[in-house]
Amino acid sequence: MPAESNRQIIANEGSRLDQFFKIMITFANAKMKMMKENPKHIRIDAYNYPLPDERIAKYPLPTRDQSKLLIYRQGEVSEDVFTSLPEYLPEGA
């Protein structure tokens, strides 16, 4: 098969992938909109995940404001402490 044909096949595959991802994003956005509009569409089984017993807080910390704060920003998850919460809130909140 000539090199030009290979490039065309790769270009077509890339185009198909782009179309697929656009469809998936559209579907996901529609699903999110539907869930916001009607919470009956939320499925509790979508929130099941393994959680080892040692990761479950059974008692509060002696200094409660030092408890962990889970941060989700721009697709990234990180940890901080609760006293840092104001740093993550919009100005004037």
C-alpha cells in the first residue's frame, strides 16, 4: 500500500475519533443537563467504589479544622486541610 494511502487511512481514523469524541461529549453534556433538571435520573450505583476500612474516618481529629479537604479543580484532584478552604472560594463568597 503506498504511503499516501496510509496517510489517508490515518487521517480518516483520526476524523472518526474526533466525531466519536464529539458525540460522547454531547451525550455527556445532555446527560448532565438532564440530571441537573431532574435528580430522579441520578443513579446511586454510579457512586459505588472500593473504600478500604482504614481510609474511613471513625473519630474526629483533636483539632477538627485540620481535617482533610478534597479539592477538585480543572479536572485534577488534590488534598489540603479544612483551614485552607477560604483560599479555594471565589472572592466575596
